[in-house]
Amino acid sequence: MSLAAIDWNSLFGSVFVFDNYGELLSLLRNSVWAGAVLGLVGGLVGTFVMMRDLAFSVHGIAELSFAGAAAALLIGADVVTGSLVGSVLAALIMGFMGLRAREGNSFVGVLMPFGLGLGILFLSLYEGRSSNKFSLLTGQIVSVSSLQLTSMIVLSVVVLATLLVVWRPLTFASTDPLVAQAKGLPMRSLAIVFMVVLGISVAMSVQIVGALLVLALLITPAAAAMNLTSSPARTVVLSVVFAELAMVGGILLALGGNVPISPYVTTISFAVWLVSRCVRAVRERSSSYRRTTTPRSTTPLGAGGAVQNRTRTAAGSTLSEAGSGPSRSPSP
């Protein structure tokens, strides 16, 4: 099919449809609140994910969360519970193993296709509606009930309370692990606690954005914030703001479209990261330009310079007198 044969009006009409938008917004207000809760949790947790270099682990946990949700869907159990069990189980395995960066990436690379394969197997055995299968991968916003919203709020309170308790030691262990270990911090316990928090956050995110695109909530906002500032406090604030913008903005746009929520959330999140990366590039270029164009500073003539100047002057005078003085004739 050529580009000329594509009906662009029909294409954009399916992506942005705002008919009866006010009624939809009032009916799906639980989804908007759920997005706001996920934005807060994702922005906070994502900051530590980037500090600890666990971006790949997020994807591996998401695949096990998908497998747990698919298994729950197959046996008729609660999908949220199945997703939570799968993600927490994967997080505990990674936390207790305590692998190094290279070994951890290899383990996640092995675990991720295993979880995805299990999920596909469970979905292929499921004989219910195909929309339920599709929503586990790409997310959905139309079925956030009051009970699910309440459970998400409770899990968010648990995550936030845990982060507040371990905030200072976890920040120290994430930014300078060697010094933190030398100071006697419980590195293994902190790693396990954070992995459990990460598993709960992933399970919550899978319900909205799906298992395949959970990185757009837990990774991209924090990465965009780190492009703009090196301050830990500002990074956390910007990460939460960017995550809220992606989640709430994506949900508001998805309410007026006929496609799943994931494309909206990922597009907004990527656009924020792209803008932040451009700002960082401009700052680095201007800083490099200032360093190359600034002339070298000359040593000011202070007390030390005056002493050296007088010393050099005295030495020059001595040599001059020695050179101009009368020569002594040899004695007879």
C-alpha cells in the first residue's frame, strides 16, 4: 500500500476522537485518578531505578508480571493479584541472587523470554474475550473499578511509606555503593527491599500501560529528569512531574481515541525525553564553547608576585653590576 492510498483523515480520526468527551471523562474518572497515582509512584521509583542501573530488570519483572496475570486470567482468578505475585516473585529472585551488573543482565535476559513464553502459553489456552488478552500487553483504561483504584492506592501507600523509611540509606547505597558498603550499610537487605518495591510498582503499572511498555513509566521520566539536573532532589521532582504528564496526559488523550492507551503514554514520555536531551546537548555545547573561548587567567601581582618580582630585579641588578664592574689586573 502506498502512502497516497492511506486515508489520513480516517487515520487521525481514529487516533483523536473527542465526541462526547465530557461524558466519557465523568464515567472514567477512576482511570484518571489511577494514572495520577501511578505517575507519582513511577516517578519516585524510577529515580532509584536509574541510579541503580536496573532498567533492564524492570523489563524482566514486567514479563513475569504478565505471566502471572495471564495465569490468573486462565484460571479465573483476580488478574491484579496474579500480576502482583508474578512481579514480586521475579523481584525477590533478583534481589536474593544479588548478582553483579553483567551477571544480572544475563539473568534478566534469560528470565525475560521465559516469562513472556509462559504468558503467551496461558493466553493461548484462554478461551475468553480477546480484548482481555490484548489489554495485558498494551494496557487499558476502561475497566478500572473503584475496588481496583482502592487497591492501587493501598499499594501506593505501602510503596511510598517504604521509600520514606529507607530513603537516605538507599540513596547513599545507590549513588556510592562502595563507600556505603565500607560504612557498614546493609547493602543486600536494601537491594531486596527495593526490588520488592519495584515489583509492586511494575505490577501496578502493567494494569494501565501493559507489560510491553512499562518502561515508559518507570524509566523514561527519570531519564529525562537526569538530562536536566544532577541534583537528587530536583531529579525526583522532575521525574514525578514528567511521569504525571505522561500518564494523565496519555489517559486524557486516550479517552478521545479508539486506540489503546500505550501509544499516547509512550509518545508523550518520549517527547519529554527528547526535549530534555536537546536541552542537555545545548548546555554541553555552550559550556564547551565557553571553556575554549575563555582566555587563560594571568597570575595576579599579589604579595607573592611582588616578592618574586623584587627577587628577579635584585638578581638582575647583581648580574649587571658584576658584568659592568672593573676588571682586576693580574698581579705581577
